[in-house]
Amino acid sequence: MELRIFCEPQQGASYDQVLALARTAETEGFGAFFRSDHYLKMGDVSGLPGPSDAWITLAGLARDTTSIRLGTMVTSATFRLPGPLAISVAEVDVMSSGRVELGLGAGWFEAEHSAYGIPFPPLGERFEKLEEQLSIITGLWETKSGDVFSFSGQHYSLADSPALPKPVQRPRPPIIIGGHGAKRTPRLAARFADEYNVPFAPYEVSRTQFERVDAACDAVGRDPGSVVRSVALVVCCGANDEDVARRAAAIGREVAELQENGLAGRPEEVAAKIKTYEALGVTRVYLQVLDIDDLDHVRLIARDVLPAVS
């Protein structure tokens, strides 16, 4: 089981705070460092100093880290045009010497769109745009050097693109698709995804989603085993019950609720719950760290959880 660290900078974090967490994750042996892609805080937090752009942040991390993989969980298709997004991700892949992964979704948080003047079309249109973006981004990256790429869709059209720059990873950086959708999301995953992620869901919901992706793969003749299965869960780990309660209070959550919906408890309890996901074929868990400054939390997980599940 691979463990990855995942943070939410829109809740309030400077680049230096994000960098400190990423470097700690790298030093402590986690498989990757991911961040959300949001432009507005959620809930009763200050959000200061304000939101940061995910791909600008990852460009900085590409130069300020050396080995850990980097990505988004997940970039919203409403935020960027597909051509420029393909350029940005490819450039960060080059800057990181091939350590980038792209999580891409339809977008859901309407308030951040209103706050920053971003169009927020109805759900059906957002999924149409997501599908076209996936076709365009993968098409641009996979086009052979010297050839051109064209695309004509309902929402986007490209004519004779040189399909540059190329990412380091060939044929392209890994694509992550996730969510709880019953039909469209599994279908897109079967067509485009290297990894399917179920975020913040009960165990049985995760099982159902993976079954849907398997069925979607079968429908298009793809081996379901070729799709990496992952889950994202908030983590709250402590050396003892008092530490767990302290960390839960710091993020405004209750221990019992975190134990039910996430990963909360002493290291052996957190490790035991992570291992239950092996029965679903999960090989990767994203640990959502909500207190970005609690680096000792990450070190504790690395020391006492990571060896127990690896």
C-alpha cells in the first residue's frame, strides 16, 4: 500500500507552509504530495493569506523538491482551457524531471466560481467539457513530435496544434479521475484514467464505485486491473488517545466522526483500517492532512503507520 500526503491550501496556507509539508512528506518516504485545486475557503476558517493557484504552486514544488511525485486532487475543468492546461502540466512535468500526475474533474464548488468570475455551467455541460478536455489533453501529449493535433468538439476546437511542449513522462503523465458518480465518471475513467480515486466515502461506497469502474472497463474491452484503485481519507493520528483528541479539535472535528468517515486513532488503529482497503484492490491511499503546520503528525504516520501497511 502506498501512502500519499494531500493538503487543502485554500483553507489557509502560504507557499512556504505548503513547501514545508511537501519536503517533510518527501523526507519521510511518502509516495507523493498532492494539493487541492480550489480558489475559495470552505467552512469557518480565515483562508489567509488567500488561495493559491495549484499549478503555480506545483511548479515551485517541482524545483524545491527532488524526488516526491506531485499532483492535483483534483484540477477543475472549469478553471482552465484544455490547451493551456496541457502546456502548464507538461512544463511542470519537465521542471520536476517527470514527477507530475494530473487529477482532473468536472468542478463542483459554485461559490468559488462566483467569487472569482469563473463560469459555472450546469452539471451536464461540465461533464461534456470534462470529456472534451480529457480527449484534448491526452491527444496533445500523445501526438508524435513533428505531427499536429486537431480536435472539433461541442465546446472546444483545436486546429493544427503543434502539440508542444511534450511532458517528460511518455506517452504522458498519469491521469487520475475520481468521484461518486454512477455512470459518467466510471465511463470516463475506463476511457482515460490511469487511476480511479474514491474521495471521502464510506467503505461500501468505495466498493460500489470500483465495481462500476470495473463494469465500465469491461464494456470497452479494457482490463479493469490496469486502473490503479485509490481512496482519499482525512487522517488524524496520535501516539495516544489524548493526542488524537487534540489533533481532532485542531481541525474542528470529532474523533468519533473521524473514526467513522476517515482515519483516526493510534497508529495501529489507523494502519488496521488502511489495510481493510486491500480487499477492494486499493493500492494507494491519499491522507488528507488538514493542519498543514503539524509536521510532527506527518512524521508520526511515517514512523508508525507507513511501515505497517507498506
